[in-house]
Amino acid sequence: MTNKKESTVFLKIPLFHAVPKLELYQLINELPLENFKEGEYIFSEGEPGNSLYVVMSGQLEIVLAAGTENEMFLRHCGAGEYVGEMSLIMPKGIRTASVRASKDSRVWVLTREKFNECLQRWPYLAYAMVEILSERLDSSNELAFHDLVAKNQALQKAYDELKEAQAQLIEKERLERELQVAADIQLSILPDVLPDTDEFGFGARILPARQVGGDFYDIFELKDHRLGVLIGDVADKGVPSALFMARAHALIMAEADIGVTPAEVMNLVNTHITKLQKSTQFVTVLYGILDLKTREFSYARAGHEPPLIMHADGSVERMPHSPGMAIGLWEPVTLDEKTVKLSSGDTLILYTDGMTDCRNPKGESFGLERIKSKLSENPKQNAQQICNTLLETLQTYQDGSKQDDDVTLVAVKAK
């Protein structure tokens, strides 16, 4: 039996305001009580129902699409409020939402039979219920409107973000196409086929750190049974260095064609670049002339890595060198000039510092000694095989770690 204190909760329900207190106490005592633990469902959306529930204590929550990713909270019901009335009014008594306890709760249960009995005893309950349902309908409509506005705003935001992402994708594709064109232009600057003479064989490999890079090389014919051998490394990477590389390469080729010495070529090119240059870029270069008759290689080195000589017996030495500076910094340029005679079986190896500076996953650089060691293992390989082996060894050592700089190799082998 419900005590008087518990009954006062029922008296607060607007639906029963007009019912005389003594009669209402009698009704309350006739109603069964049920207990629900937190999270327990009183009823679920879509199932048939034949009872109205009045909250004595605790709290219930009304939700749509309960337990799904589209679950939507409608409202809470505390002491003195009721749920489930729609199943008593609707013809088939189908629950239009789910109700579960958001706290441990105790509720009175008013069945369809008992509700019909109440309507016969107190017909004005029907008007009170219509009034309350109208208020709830207005509240639900307002909630649905605000929810629709919020969803429209979210949809508009998602649409705007999609448009922005599409624009970024189009711009990315445009840049990628331009980079590919730049890469094709850069490759066109490099020689398609290396010369092969009775006296010497040649090899080369280049591995840019990005789609386009700043390294370059060339081997080209000069007058009087001579060949020009060139390798260069522009500071920085990417499109700006590739543009600077193209300029430096063109200037070197133009001056080399006149027939002057490597040092004179370097000085002329430095003069051109320092006059034209409006940025902080510079390039290290090694340019030499190989005499096919005397087998002498005379070169000028502008801040570039000194070449290596691998002899026929597999021993490797680094060419003696003096200080030099890169082209494009200032005038006059300081150069390192040397001449070396290549004996039968000797191989001249030119490389950029991307080779020695390349690091493995532990952060250890490849270094000069590893180049020497790998060279000495295969003294009988031809020039191209030497370049291929060195680059494959480097990539194995790198083991997937980020490549920070372009790598270029050129080999000249005396037959």
C-alpha cells in the first residue's frame, strides 16, 4: 500500500488535478508498483503496449532509435511525471519511443483497463490529457526544429569542407602534373646515352630526393679526341634548385664548347651566375676534360666532393685536394685544379654528398669508407655496373628511411 508521502507525488500530476483527493488516494492504492535498475528498459520503441507509467522516484529518459548510432535523446521524466500514455490512445497501442531508467526508479503502473475505468469515472481526464499532449507535441516540434537546424548547419559545414577538400585535391593534381613536367624537363637535360670509346667506358646514376632535384651530370664530346665530364649539386632541393640546376648546366655547356680549360669554364660561369643571381642559391661543381689519347683527366673542383680512384687491384684512394668554394657565391671563385692519369683498369668515381650523407634508420650516415669498401669488392665491374652496385648498396643501407638529399654517381673506367 502506498503511504501518504509517496501519494503526494501522484497528486502533483497535472492529469489528475481535478480528481478529488480521497478518490485519487483510492486509485493510487489500487495501482501496482514496479522497480527498475539504472539502464533497464521500461519498454522499447515499436513493441505493443497497454500501460502508462507514473514515476514515484528516480528518473526515466525517453529516446528514439535506442541502442543505435542514430539514438536521439528526447527528454527526462522525474517524480510526478508519466510515460507511455500514447500506447493507451493509439489504436494499436504501439510504443512510439523507448523508455529506460537513467537512475534507479520506482513507478506506478496504470493499465489500459484501469485507464478506461478512470475515464468512465472522471471523463474530464480526457480533456486534461489532450491539453498535456498538445503541450508535449509543441515541445517535441520545437526540439525537432532545433535538431533539424543543427543537422542542416552540420550538413552545410560538411559540404563546405568537401568543396574545400575538392579544391585542394584539384590544386594538388595540378601541382603534381607541373612537377612531372619539371621532372621530364630535368631528365631531358641529362644525357640519354653515355659514350663508349675504345679507351674508356662510362656509367652514371641519379636518385632525386624529391620528384625533381638539384643534382646533375653530363658526359659530352669536345674537340681533339676529348670528352667533358661534369657533375654538380645545387644547394637545396625541389623546383627552385631544379631551375637553378638547368641554368648552371646550360652555362657550363655553353662555355665548355668554346674549348677553354676547366678552370676557365668555372670562372666564366661563376661570373655569369653572380651577375644574374638574385637569390641565395649556389652550386658545387666538378668539371673535367678527359683526353682519350693521353688518358689524362684535368679537372677544376668548385666546392664539390673530391673524386675517388679505384685501381685495377681494387685499392681505392681519394684524390688529393685543396680548398675550393661553390659557384654563385661571389667573385673571384676559389677552385681546386688537378690532373690525374688513368692507367689501364683504373676507375674514376665522381659523386655528390647525398651519397655519403645518406642515413640508415639509426641515423648513421653511409660515409666515405663504405663507398671505398664496396668499390674494392668489385674491381672488375664495368663503369655502369659500379654505379648500379653502389646505389643498390646505399638503398639497402637506407632501409626505407627518409632520403634527405639527391644522390648522383658518375664512373669513368679505363679499358
